[in-house]
Amino acid sequence: MTAQLIDGNALSKQLRAQVAADTAALKAKGLTPGLAVVLVGDNQASQVYVRNKVKACEDAGLHSVLEKYEATMTEADLLARVEALNNDDSIHGILVQLPLPAHIDAQKVIEAISPAKDVDGFHIASAGALMTGMPGFWPCTPYGCMKMLESIGYDLKGKHAVVIGRSNIVGKPMALMLLQKDATVTVAHSRTKDLKALTLQADVIVAAVGKRNVLTADMVKPGAVVLDVGMNRNDEGKLCGDVDFDGVKEVAGYITPVPGGVGPMTITMLLVNTLESAQRALSEKH
Ligand code: NAP
């Protein structure tokens, strides 16, 4: 059996075209959605991520501001910048790129972002909203995974989903989103005993670990849907996921590739959240 590919690039293109159309409609009403991206320090990977985010905004017609600061920036100065952005009406989404330098308390900075502009969905109020099913911003990576499932018309009701990884930004919110769609959810982590026994029962597997070959073909039930969030490098230095793609694609029903899978969806959902924030701001005005 050869799995069908869930193409994150193609789905992103479709969703970003919709964001661009909705952005144009908002602009016609006099409001341009705006995203502020704040980068502190010179982490190489972060520089690439923020560039991609800003470019994606521009391509879809959103206004974007990139604020870059030296690694020596104080926590107090960063908190003051966040506060200024909270009060800036041209900004609807604020993203502080992580990781931050060690002398800055990242959680404190995230909690300083207004929940109304928390388009990354990392604020404790956003986490609480997701947990209780209230309106709020969903973290972009698991939100992108949900859109991928939606794109194949997958009905999660009564299905068994196994999420491998329990981080606050991927694993835990992923589990809550799946639960909200009536899946029965198991969350595995580094202390889980016999991961294979769990994944073999799964209709849907989300791998969000950050280690190559966490999921191999012998761990997958025929026909299962496999979403690979992991971003790793193989021996040749090429980007790869957590899933042994070549093996698992012979067993799974659907599979996401790396690159070109969940990665582009993460940025797409950031645009979706920023647009939604602007739409909420407009409706509050009227
Ligand atoms: P993280 O915070 O390091 O969490 C990794 C999780 O994996 C932890 O819960 C850990 O368990 C668990 N784990 C570690 N080894 C395991 C094992 N052998 N078996 C089962 N579980 C194991 O990472 P993250 O931020 O969630 O990111 C996970 C991966 O996704 C990384 O590769 C990251 O680069 C990638 N990522 C990709 C995107 C994207 O846009 N594509 C976005 C975000 C993250 P414990 O909790 O017990 O330590």
C-alpha cells in the first residue's frame, strides 16, 4: 500500500489565497491586518523563521513589522516594546520569536502580550480558551495539522489518535484539538512504555518529538493517517521529520512529508490568526 500525500505546500497556497482575498476585503473597509514580529538576538534559525513569516505576510497583503533587537536587550525594555505594540491599533498580532536570550523570562514576555493579539496562541489565556472550548487563538502548528485532516475530509469522531510529544506548543494543544473533534486521544512522551503498542492501535498518529525515526513502519496500523511535525537533519544534513517516511508511506493511508508538510502550514495559520484578529477588531468597532 502506498499512502496518499497530504501536501502542505499545496494546501497552504490555497489557504493563503483565501487570506489574501479576505485581507483585500478588509482593506476595502479601511482596515489592514498587521503583524509585529519581534526578534531578540542573532539565532540563525530564528532569523530564517522571522524572514519567512514577514514575507508570507507581505505576499498575502498584510502589513508586517519586523523589530530586531540586540541579544543584550533587557527584559524590561522588551516588556515595554510588547506593551507599546499592545496599544498600537495598526497591529493585530504580536509574535515574539522564541527562544529568547537566557536572561529574559520567555513566559513573562508571552503573558505580557494582549490575549487579543496572541496570534501564536501561547498565552495562558489562549491555552485556557482552547482547553474550555472558548474562542481564542489556537497555536499555529497543531492548528495547521487540524486543517490538514480537514482537507482530506477526515472525520475524527470516535477515532483513536495518538500524539507523540507533550510540549505546550505542539503536543498538548494538538491533543486538545483532537479531543474537541471527538477523537479518543492518547498522549505519549519520553516516559511512555511501549510506544509501539499504542501507535499500532491508532487511526491517527501525530509525531511531535524532534528525533528521527521515532515512528517506523512496524509501528503503524495499515491505513492510518500520519502527521509528521518533527524537524530534524539526516546524516546528509537534509531536513527530515520524526517519521521514517519511506517505510511508513508503504503502510499508512495518508502521510505528510518533511519538508513540504506541516512546516508551511504553521506560517499559514499565523496569517489566518492575524486576519481573524483584525476581523474581530473591526467588528468590535461597529
Ligand atoms: P519539545 O518541546 O522538545 O517536546 C518534545 C516532546 O517529545 C516531549 O514531550 C518529549 O517528552 C517527547 N519525547 C522525547 N523523546 C521521546 C521518545 N523517544 N518517545 C516519545 N516521546 C518523546 O519539542 P516541540 O517544540 O514540541 O517540537 C517537536 C518537534 O516538532 C521538533 O522537531 C520541532 O522542531 C518540531 N516543530 C516543528 C514545527 C513546524 O512548523 N513544522 C513547529 C514546532 C515544532 P518529555 O515531555 O517526557 O520530555
